[in-house]
Amino acid sequence: MKNIAIFASGAGSNAQKIIDHFSDSTIARVTLILCNKPDAGIFRIAEKENIPAILIEKDPFFRGDDYVQLLQREQIDLVVLAGFLWKVPANLVQAFANRIINIHPALLPKYGGKGMYGHFVHEAVINAGDPESGITIHYVNEKYDDGATILQERCSIVPGDTPETLAKKVQVLEHTWYPVIVERLLTNEAVSH
């Protein structure tokens, strides 16, 4: 049985879909949730699902090996970022090379980087007049939204779409594909689409 750690900063809808996906699995389970915001909705999900949750402290996260050691102690096989807004420090990226993934609500490399999350991304895509958007699931490296792409899925943008309607379309793609890709990575299935 593989162990998944989820890092989140918000409500946790993607985390919930991953937890649900693996609830009866013989492949993996979510064994730890880490969050950097004390009032985030992900803590309610963790409590409801009976999954240990830890509030990340900023200084130890960015200076030192506390969190690397914690993940190693918990025998974490894959770290899944689900709306986690901090950049992952280099020591954690190196300790879990090609075992940290993220989902971004746009087609990288466009609309990525510091400050490009949530509604900011959808506003930028709509304002640019792009005909499509989507999701990018990628490995995490030392830079924001820069790691190798694992999968991209697209949705069309139609006249009248707003950042809010686009967000809903993108969220459907996130909820559909993120749990599937997590499972494929944990079972070493080829991830190609």
C-alpha cells in the first residue's frame, strides 16, 4: 500500500476527490494532509475523513529539514499539491525528486508563475481572449509551475464565459483527471494522453 501526502491551502475540493478515489483502494491511501492556513477548509475534510492534518509553520518549512524528515518518517510515496500556494523548498524537492506533483488551472507554460492561481489565472485567460484553457498536471521543481508536464486536458472558452464559468469548467477537468493521474503514477502506468 502506497502512502500519499496532500499539501493544500484552501477548501480542499481536489483533495476530497483524491481521498474519495482511494477510499477503498488496495493501491494507495491518503495518510497525511499538510496545510499552511489555519482556517482552511481542508482541515474539516481531514477531520471528517480521519486523516492526520498538520499546520505547516513557515520558518521550519523554508529553513531546515523538519518536513522532509516528517514525510520520510511517514513513508510517503507521493506528495500531491492540491491548491497549495507556497513554493516548495529545494530540499523537499530534492528529497522527493519526481515524487511531488501539482495541478495548475491553465495550460502551462502560459499563465503560470508566482501569483497565478485561482481566479487570477481565469481572469488572465479570459482577458487574453484565448479560445481554450484547461489543466496541467506536472512534476514540481524549484520554480513555480515549471516542472515537466505529465498531462494537459483542455476545455473550450465560448463567448460569454466569465472567470467564474471558466473556473467551473476547469474544476470538472481537475476532479476528473487528478485522482486518475495520481493512481497511474503510483502504479507506474504509462501516463500518456
